[in-house]
Amino acid sequence: MEIKVFWSQTALENLEDIFEYYKYQASIKTARKLVRDLVKSTIHIQNSSKIGRI
């Protein structure tokens, strides 16, 4: 069973803030990787609805 993961407007804004912060504090490469990994995690959760404890 697949579940739906929705990104709220606040979550999207926070993701942008995370990107901007790490772009200046680390590097643009680091910022892109971090945001990409966060998005991949939500896709993984969406496709693996049976992971975790019951």
C-alpha cells in the first residue's frame, strides 16, 4: 500500500531556507545534496509504508 506524502507551504519554505542557509554556510553543492536527500527520504517513506514499528 502506498501512502501519500504532501509538502505543506510551510515545509517548502523551510526547505528553501535550509538550502539558502547551507549554500552560504557550507557550499552550494552541500546545500543541493542536503535538499535532494531530504526529498529522497520523503519519496522512500511514501513508497515504503510498512517500515517502522507497529
